[in-house]
Amino acid sequence: MPRPVLIAIDASPASHAIVELAKRYCRPAEQALHVLLVVDPSFAVHGAPSDYTDQERDQYPAACEEQQLAEHAVACAVDALRAAGFDCEGRTAPGDPVDVILDTARALNCTLIVMGHRHLSRLGRLLDPSVSSKVIDQGQWPVLVAPTSAH
């Protein structure tokens, strides 16, 4: 039975590095990959991918665009991983990134989390704490970190 691995991405171009790292260190026959992109709750139109009503597009254009961008990023990551021979699923979820990543890893009984790390200054870290550091500190899973550039 394949061991589950959680791949936490965002919708930035840096997600490509995270997917490439997963392809490099995971083995298709041994691991089932789960791609997760956590959407800020203020931009979450739906909890799961779906079509948007005209009313939703009119009332929440930025949220619909953000959600569609997130869904597209997940679909691209899943496609790339499947093309490399992996059994792979993906989804978006609203919430606090650290909480959602840890809850998902727990629910899937993951053996590994793969995610990115932005290079920020000390001041940048004070203003925008590192999600990967929190996942490492609060989680019980090994975390494989892909260095990505600052947003």
C-alpha cells in the first residue's frame, strides 16, 4: 500500500520547485501524493472546486479569481505529478495554512510533508511568520522543504 505524502503549495510560480522536489525524492510505486493549497478564508468562495454563479462573480470578483487561481495551481501540480507516474489527488481548502496542513497530514496519516520556504529577512519573518517553520515545530511528520524566493 502506498504511503501518503502531503505536498503543500501556493499559487505562486515557486510551487513548481515544490513539485519538482516531490518528484525527485518520492517514488511512484511507494507513495501516494496529495496536493493541498490553502486559501485565505476571506477569498474562499467555496470549500471545494465548483462553478461560480453570476451573482457570486458579481459580488466577489476578487475571491472568485483567487479561488480559480488556486484550483488551477492544484490542477497543474496534480497533472505534473501524474505525468511522472504518481498516484495523486489534489484539493484546495480554506483556513489558516498551518492548521489546515497539519489537520490534513493527520487525516491522511502522512509519512512526509513537502512544502516551500521563502527567504525572508528577520523583519519579514516578524511581519509574516514562516508557515514551514510552524509546520515543522508543531507537526509530528518529517518535512522536506524546497527553498523558494520571497513573494
